[in-house]
Amino acid sequence: MDKAAEIFQSEREKLFDRLADRLETAYNLNRKVVSFQANKEEPVYRWFKYKEGFSSTLVKYFLSEYAPKAGKVLDPFAGAGTTLFAGQELGWESYGIELLPVGAFVMQTRQALNEIDVEQLRNISKKVWAEIAKLKDYQKHINHISITKDAFSDETEEYLNKYLTYTSKIKDKHIQTILKFAAFTVLEEISYTRKDGQYLRWDYRSKRDLSGKPFDKGKILTFEEAVKSKLNQIIQDLSPNQTTSLFEQFDNTQVDKQPVKIIEGSCLEQLPKLKSNYFDFIITSPPYCNRYDYTRTYALELVYLGYDTDQVRNLRQTMLSCTVENKEKVEYLEQFYASVNQSKAFESVIEAYNNSEAMTEVNSILDELNKLGKLNNNNIARMVKNYFLELCFVIYEMARVTKSGGYCVMVNDNVRYGGEEIPVDLILSEFAENFGFNINKIFVLPKGKGNSSQQMGNYGRTEVRKCVYLWQKR
């Protein structure tokens, strides 16, 4: 390594040395708890495996361990609502901001479940198929985008559109939501696709021209058998005549449950609208800085919910910059903060970002690696720069809306590009410190995350830290 690189690297080392005493191996935390995996036996997660975020066990642990009584909890990246509904079970008043319509729809479904008559759902679900068979005219609800075109057989596509036409006319909106959700959960099973990382892998039976070795996903369920099975599962799990329903397993009837408040949109726009010093706790997990594009992963679900090409493209750009396709948002953010008379706040965030020596170092190294052609995509440097800048705004706002003495818990992974580790945990914690948080702990999972096969081939097998940060407002 040349001398310039040594100088650059020393800034990360300095930050590590300064915060080393906050790093603590958390043997009570593991990948299962800080991922969706521990939710698999809970209602909704059994029916639709939303793979982003953490478990309700993690939420309940931190709320119980660090809060003497229930208050107001916020998740600015609410996902499918784990923080919100786990908090609700403990008597918390829960607020969540979510941009991705997939997560918002799952949360709306969870709310609808509290309002439905299970017998009514059972009766309507028995009539669905006969009513659909009678339909002569139906609306075309699904307008495919390029990455979902021909995902379903013609027969399945027709059935989907008839089903959506029928369910849209059901008067009880809660029942309508559950029926719509049942088909939403089986889109992958009835399609020629399978989620593979952030992309859709295509079965050889699809109409698409496919290169490479043919992929056979096995049996593809018919629409009717898949939805019938899902509805039966939902009804069985909700039925009160079970010895112990799934809801009862996780329900705490000793608390007064508060309504969950869902705010749809980008937290970059919605957080500045919230009251200062309002929340007692924040528990969240932002998208990781790992090039993962949720609009591709959940492309089938998005078109099912009615999103077209332009809407999906806009959604991708509105998301936190975690893909190489994201464009810079700093000019927009400057205009936005000016529009809400918060130009000084904008300047404070930019100053904190520019004053981070470790951040400057990371940006300089990635720019240099880019010039040398050592990054596998020339937009990685831009993505990383903007990812941290946007999260700097988010952390500023989280500090503003948190009460003095309140806590923020954040789950995130460190990353590596071009062989260079980016200490996400340390840089974000430094931002938090600048905006009024104390860094109580950075809990490090006993087992870290391995780097990609390409990185291992070039730079050897190394682990990067997987962490849960615990910050407290001064």
C-alpha cells in the first residue's frame, strides 16, 4: 500500500480507536434475532416472508430493557411494521414511515386483521371461486413492467385479474384487504420466477429468451390451489377455536393497545415534519449500503399493487441511495429544507458530513479506486457518498424528534468495496454524536458477515461487522 493510502486509512483507525470501548460483542444477539428469521412463526410473517429488517424479539428486548414504561416509538424505515406491532403489544404508541408500497400494504393488512370477523372471511372465501367463474368482463389490474413481463401463464394472468376485479367490489374493506393479501403472498409460487438475491430468476418454461443453463423451479402452483391454500392457512391461524392461536402466542392482553400510525413516503421528507422531542424510542434498520434494489426484488408485488414503469422508476430514485442507479439528492434536499424554513438545519448536516475525517477518507479512497478501475461499477463511489450523506440527514432528524434521555437503536452492516472496509457503524455513530446522541454501545454480533465471492477471490476471506447501535439523546 502506498503512503497516501496509509494516510487515508489512518482516519478510520483513529475513529476506531476513539470508539473501541463502545464496541461490545453481544452474545445474546445473533443473525436470527437481527433478521426476519425469528419472525417466521408469527402471524403475517408465516404468510408472507418479508426478508428485510429484524425480529420482534429484538424490538421487545430493547423496549423492555431500556424503557421504564411505554411511550412513543418510531421506525423511520418501518418495512413490514415489526417495530410498530411489537411496540403495540407492549402498550407503546407506535409510528412508522415506509416508502416501499410492499411494506405499507403488509402493515395495512396487519391492521385489517384486528377488525375482521373470521367467520365472515371464511364464508366469503368459499364463494370466491364460483363468483370468479361467473365473471365475463373483468378489468386488467396488472400492467407489467419490463422485468415482470410474462411472469405468469396466460391462464394465471387472467385468473389474477378476475380475482382482483371481484375482490375490489367487496364492501367490507378489511375483508377485501385480506383477500387481496392472500393472492399477494403467492405471486412467486404461481409465477415462472424465483427471488434470487435482488433479482428474479426465470424458469425455463417462461416465454422469455433465457441464456445460460436452464433453471427449473419445480412445480408451479395454479392460482386457485395457491390462493385457496393461503386463505385456509390464514383462517386457521386466526380461528379462535384453536388451542392456542398464533395471535395469542405473542399477545399481551395486560396492556392497553394503542393504534399504529403508518406514514407513507420517504423519511427524508416525512421526518422533518414530525414534532421535536416527541419520541421516547426509535428502533430501525435502514437499507444497507450493499447495492440491493428492493424495487427489483419485489417487482411482482409492486405490479400487483398497481405500480407501472414510471412509478417503479420514481420509487427507486426516491429510496435511500443504496443502489448504483440512485442519483444525487443533495440539491433536492437543499430546496426541500428551504421550503420548510430549515436552511440552517441543512447547513448543519452538510457541515457534520464534511467534518467527518473518516467519511472524507472513504470517499477519497473510493474515488481513487474508481480512477484505477478497481471497482466493479463506476457508480459505487457516488452511491456510498450519497448513502452516508442521506443517512446524515436522517440521523439529524432522529436526534431532533427524540426526547432527552430517549434511545435510538439501529441495525446495520458494515460493507467492503474494492477490498476496503467501510465502517458504517463508526461513521454513523460519529454523525449521531454530532447531533446530540451519546454512543452508549455498538453491539457486535459474534459472527460477522462474509464478503462476496468476487471480493474473496481478489482480497481473501474476511468478515465485516454486523452491529446494533444503541444511542441515547443527551
